[in-house]
Amino acid sequence: MVRAVTRDSRQYFYERIAERFDGLDHPDDVRRRLSVVFDECLGQTRLAGMRTLDAGCGYGVFSEAAIKRGATVVSLDIGERLVARAIARAGSRGLVADVSQLAVRDQSFDVVISSEMLEHTDAPERAIKELARILRADGLLVLTTPNRVWQGAVRAASRLRLRPFRGLENFVAWRRLEQWCAAADLEVLTHLGFHPWPFHLGLNGAARTVEKRLARGRVARLMVNQAVVARKRSPSASS
């Protein structure tokens, strides 16, 4: 059962800080996530003309990047102010909705991008099922989310006021993410790790070196963040 989400829910934290969200986001993290999504995960995919959903659009940086690559983008978030900011920044269409309960027809999108949204939902497995449902057959889901192994450290940092964010943070384990994708008829094509240590520590050059060598191996399962590229199975393949 998906719990009702009200304006007082922790899922609405980012809507409450919509006007200052981009000033709180760490620029090194944003740049790295953009590179992971568009260069490493979608680098061989032509986005021009592709119906693309930016699920958990925030202030619109990923919507903007997709539009610059020719995609037709719908920016989705749970709050009106966040969606308005994304539309203003990217020139996209907007949709205000809870990702776990989407009033969107099946197979509506060619590509779904979701960067650091899944952990802010109360039911991440349900969210993945919904994103899979609205993907066309052979469509791509590109998703980044923090790794469950870092949940304790992040919660400790929040308690010590070392982080500016107080929203719902429901990190997903590496293997569990793959299992949920499989259950939603999504074939995982790529699963990689990034940020081998918290990006606040700097040492970005060293981090990229580590990622180049280890981001797709067993050590990747210990990195702070993970990225998945998954393809929606065609009906014949899943039968």
C-alpha cells in the first residue's frame, strides 16, 4: 500500500526549498551526475526527438541538458514550484505528480531519466514499477541514486548539521535495485558506481581515476552513488 503524501510529508521538503535548492546542491556532484547520465549512460543514445521524462526534475538541470540534446521533455516533480522552475529553466512541459502514482498512460515515453529522486520516495519499488509502466517497449530508464551502504553515514551527517537537506532519504541497496528492475520487466544493461568517497572531500581527479578502473567491478558496490541503465523488455521477451 502506498501511503498518502500530504504537504507536511518529508517528500515535500524540496518543494519547500524550491527557490534556493540550486544554491544548496553541490556543483561538483551535479556536474558528475550530468556526466554519468548523459556521457556514460546515454552517450551512445540519440535523444533528438525522443519523448523523455525527467522524473524528480528539481530545478530543471537534467531537463535542460536533455532538451539541449534534442529531446522532447516532460519535467515531473511532486511540487508545483519545482516544476515551474524546471519549465522556466529548460523550456520543457511540466507535470506535477507523485512518481509512485502517475496519471500517465502506459508506454508514453521513450526515455526516463531520474537522478537522485528514488531515495526521496516512500515506496521506491513502486516508483520503479511506475517508471517502467510508462516506458515503451525497448525504452530506456537511466537512474542514479545513493547506495544503501552509505545510509548510516549520511544520516549521521544530517544529525550533525553537516548537510542542508532534511527530506526523506530512503537509500536502496545495490542488489535490491537490480531485483526491483527485473521485477518491473526492466533488463539492466549497465550498473555502475560513482563517487568512491563523499564528493565534499574533493580530490575529484583521484575520484575519476578510481571510477575509470573500478566503477563496474565489485568495488563499485561500495561507492556512494550508483547508476543504472535498464531497457524495458518487449512483451515477447518477457512472456
